[in-house]
Amino acid sequence: MGKRSLRQTWENVRRPLGYVCSGMIIMIVAMVGLFWYYTGRPSSMFEFFRTLEIIESHYAEDVDKNAIFDGALKGMVSTLGDKHSTYLGGDLYKDFSAQMSGTYAGIGVYIASTDDGILIAGVMEGSPAEEAGLQRGDILVSIDGTSVADYKLEDVSQRIRGPVDTSVDLVVRRDGEEQSFTVQRRQIHVPTVAGKMVDGTDVGYIRVAVFSEGTADDFTKEFTKLREQGMNKLILDLRDNPGGIVEQAVGVASNFVPPDSTIVSYTEQDGKVDQYTAQGTEDPIPLVVLVNENSASASEIIAGAVQDMKLGPIVGVKTYGKGTVQGVFPVDSSSAVKVTVAKYRTTNGREIDGVGIEPDVVVPLTPSDPEDSQFEKALEIIREK
């Protein structure tokens, strides 16, 4: 092969090789720039990958690279110091999606965190938990032989749930004694809305368990049905309701607030003010709202609106005090970031984050109480209207 042929061959190789090298350099510079932009440190990309390399090369045991990467994403969000902002990956994302859709695989209990530990705050009718004999007021001691003393509420929830047709072993404390239960998991459809007429009265009772997809439509159907059965007064039960989708709460409120009522508002990071206005009704009825220490977020939005508009008394104990709005932003098909985007204000402009809604009529209730004194007080009040 002559010199011209060699030179031509080199030229044919050099050009595409140069393009590839230039592309790689541009990509590296872009990555360094992105790391620098988001961290404020020019060496941040080096630090990130160097830390990964040190762990992989020197850690004494096998390394799960996916777990490390997920941990890095969780760490980014956790440094905000906001307990309501979190990275949702894997099972956490599945659990969150199931909660918002109202369907999950589990045993059918509501749990809450108390000074005594993790409390079974309610048992769904017809659920595996009810069939096994679990009761409201039981204190959870262990799951599959592991103590839950140091577990967060969401960790307990995740461990109780699992694949359909598997079982979970629970130990609970009831009346000072420990009892063991083996409960078979099934597909659970959470009835977010349930209602009935109070016997011998014109009072309707509707409980909303969570504000998930479809809750507003389900509430409107139940409300309309009870109206057709003679309901002229309403007890709205939001106890142990952790909140959910703001738009669903506004849709629920439309059944009993005046037309075009502002239910909640908040200011975004860029200064834009968002307001959620309910369509409302020209035919409101007297109502009482039940709340407790586990009523949070969207539940507090409704309770605050009812209180501000003087539509009826709030009965129970002070609510949780979660007055922030979270946006859920997908990362990919199996993960998302839930992050606080604003503090919301009630109808009259009150910010309740960390404060809660103070009831108009305070009625404490403990799991050991033989009767639901909060409901009885609400019934007493509404029957006088």
C-alpha cells in the first residue's frame, strides 16, 4: 500500500474518530456543567463518581449499585428537611400509587402513630384483618417476628402489605396482653366514601377515608342518595383521613358550600397565586364535621373552609396540622419525587401548617372508650339545628 493510500485511510479514520472524541468531550463538559449548576461546586461530578468508586472498591461486602443510586436520590430530597417531601421509588411508589387509586394488596387496617406505639385505628368491614380478629385499639408489637418499636408509620404500612395470597404474622397488645394473629393478604379496595341515614332521624352520616381518584364523584353519589332518602342534615366524618388530592376535596365541598366558594389558596415559588374554587350549591344543608389528631391535609382544607364560612361546627380534637401542598413529579415509569410546593391557606387566609384546626367543640376520644362520644356529640348538635 502506497503512502497516498495510507494517508487516505488515516484521513478516513481520523475524521469520524475526531467527531466521536469531540462528542465525548462536549458530553463530559456538559455533565460537569450540570453538576456544577445544580450543586454550586465545580468538582461535584468528580466527588460523586469518586465516592461511588471508593464504595465499590473498598467496602467489605457486596455492593448493590441500584440501592446506592436510589439512596443518593433519597438523600437529595431528604436534605430538604421536609418530612412531606420524599423520593418515591420501588415499593414506595407502588404503595403511593395504590393509595391514590384506592386499591392495594394487604389486610385492610387503618394505622396511626400514638404515644403508645403504632395503633390499629380501624378495621375495614369484610377485610382479612376483621376475619382474623384484629380490632380497633390494638397496639401493634411486631410484624413477622420483628419489633416495630423503632419503625416509622410508612415502614409499618409497607411491611404489612405484600403480594396477594401471602400471609403476615402480627403480634398486638390488647388490654395489656399480647395476642398473635396470622392474616392472609388479599386485594383490598378501599371504600373512600361510605354513608347511611341515622336511624329514626333526618340526619345523614358520610365518612371519607381518603381523598383519592374518584372520591368527589363517590361522595356526590352518596350525598344525592341520602338526600333522596330524606337527609336534611349531615354529619361529615373526616377522622383519621390523611388527605390526598386537593381537587377531590374541592369536589366534595361543592355539595355543601355556597356557589363559587374559595376552598383553598396558595402561592407558588414564582409568586403565582393559585385558588381552588368549588362550584357549590344553592341548597346547602346544616352540617357538623368530625375531626381528630389524624385528620390532615385535604381533610383540614375542608374543615377550615366549613369553619371559616360558618357552615357548621367542627367537633373532635385538634387536627394534625399539615398545611402544605405537595406536587408529585414522575422521574420515570417506576419512580417519582413528591415535593412540597407551597403552604396553603384556608378560605379566610389562615395558614395551619404545624398549627392544625382547633375544633369548635372539643371532645376527646380514646380507643378504649366503649362508645363513640365524638359522633354522639355531633348527633346531639345537629339534631338541635
